Amino acid sequence: MLEVADLKADTINTIGNGEAAISNVMQSRRKYEHLNKKLEVISAFKDNRNLKIFGDQKDDVLSQMAAYRISQDGNGAIKR
């Protein structure tokens, strides 16, 4: 049991050191993925021939979000 506990402690320590070493890379990756999701939304607006933007500047964001929700299927994926 003592040997198993030592191995588990070493494993946890190694995993922690690895996560600390890649934290900056993962931060960049999360930002990249976030920006790609935003780009997918913009692309969905561009490719949606049924999209009609209406209203003045006060409700422009709301109308775009309504159009985005309409362009998604039930699982949250963008219709193509």
C-alpha cells in the first residue's frame, strides 16, 4: 500500500508540473478557440441568405442575435 501511495503521489506531482508548464500555451489555445467561435458566428451571418437585419442601431445587436438563434438547429450547431 505504501508503494502504491508513493506512485500515486509521484503521478499527481508529475501531472501538476506538466500542467504548470503548459499553462501559457493553453491560455493561448483557449483564446484561439474563442475567437474561432466568434468567426463561426460571423460566417453564419454571411452565409445565411434568409438573414434580414432590421431596425436602427439601438436594436441591431438584438436582431442579429435573434437571427443567429434562428440559424441554429436544436443541438446548438449552425445550420449549413
